[in-house]
Amino acid sequence: MVRAIVLSLALLVGIGGIIPLATNYTEAGADKPKKAKKRQWKGVKKYSKRWWQLYRKQERRKKALANSRRSLRLRQIRLANVRKMAETGDAVQTKVTKTMPKPKVLDSAPAMLPSGEKAPKGWKRGQPSASDLQFRVDDDNGANVGSAAIAVVGPAIGADGDNSRSKTVGGVSTSSLRRTVIDKMIREEGWVVNDYQKQIGGKKVYVVVAQSPGAGNSVNARLFYFTEVDGKIYSVATSAPNDDSKRIEQESEKVINSLQRKSTTQQAAIKE
């Protein structure tokens, strides 16, 4: 009788301990995170042509989303920096800048081109730069309407063919030159509109037409001219509102003519 009672008590104690443990394990198992299943397209065989099309589309969507998030983050950082500068009293630095004398010599001195000729009317010398020659373009009333820059892109690597359709400038492919413009427009949130070749002063010139955002939701016309002079490839880049684009185009071609005349003059002097 005593033995039966002891066994019954031991059984009850054992069951009482097992039930809580089983309950804890069951609840813990329910909290385990489920592994996310890889997205599969119904009815599409994996690694088939259609599968790759959907996969690339998905990746492009992810990349575009990441770029938009990055752009939004950059804007937020810039706004935060502007607010911080305003709050910390950057007016001291602004006051010092305003009291500094303006370089009047830049406005009064005549703007000269690399050829030694005077720049077109309205072109004023801009901020000095080690990589290019900067100009500020003003209208007849002296108001600033755009900018221009003349730079040496690099050395020519060969002569262009007699065929007018040969897509090179100084032996450098026009696609490579166009890529430099595209990269610049990406950095400035602009876009390329067109590109073509034309004859200026009897010499082949490659032109890339682009646009970029301007002030007050306007659009600026961007022109990039590439030509070979004295074994170097020169670039003449201009930016102006669409209303002034025709004038800027004509003045850019005058600059190209000036550079080419410099080459012709030097060659004539060598022959003498």
C-alpha cells in the first residue's frame, strides 16, 4: 500500500515537471523567425531566358530605388548643413567675404583666347582654374547669361581619315568624347540630347548637345565642341538659357575658328 502511494506521488511529480518543459519548447519553437523564401516567378523556368529578363528587371528596380534613396539622403544632408551653418552664425564669414575687395582687374582686363585673339564680345574672364580657361558670358546690358570654358582634353593619337563619316577627332573616337560629356551631365543632373559632326573653318568638329536644370525650373542649353589643334584635342563647353543658345553657338564657333587660325599661322611660320 505504501509502495503504491510512493509510486503515484513520483508519477505525479514527473508529469508535473514534463508539462511546463514541453510548453516552453513549443512556445520557443513558434517564435523562431522563418527564412524568407527567394522570389520565384510562377510558371518561369529558372535560368531560362524569361527568368533572366525578369531578374535583370528586378535588379534594375532595386538599383533605381537605391539611387533615389541615396539622392534623398544627400539632399537631406545638404539641407542639414545649410541649417547648421545658418544657426552657428556663418554670417561672420559672409561679412568678411563682403568686405573683401572684388578683383576688378578681371572685369577690366580684356578676355583673351588661347590663340592670342580677343574673346567674343560679352565674354569676361572668369575664376582662374588650373584645368581650363573660364569665361563669364554677359548680354549687351552686362547681365550674366551663361558661362564658357576652354580646355585641352588630351593629346591627339592619330590623323582623321578623309571620309567625313569617320567618327574620330584627332584619332580619338567620338564615342569616347561623348562619354566624357555624359559623365559630366550625370554629375550635374543633366542629359545629352544629340551629337553630330560638322565642318568649321574647313576642319571637322564634333559637337555634343546637352541640357541641364537652370534657375527657376528653367533649362540650360549645353554645347560641347571638340576639335584637334596642334596635336591636341581642345574642348569648348558653354552653358546658357535656351533663349541665348543660338548666340552662344555662334560665339563658340568663332572660338573654334580662332584656335584653328592659330594652328594655321604657326604652320605657315614654320614653312617660312
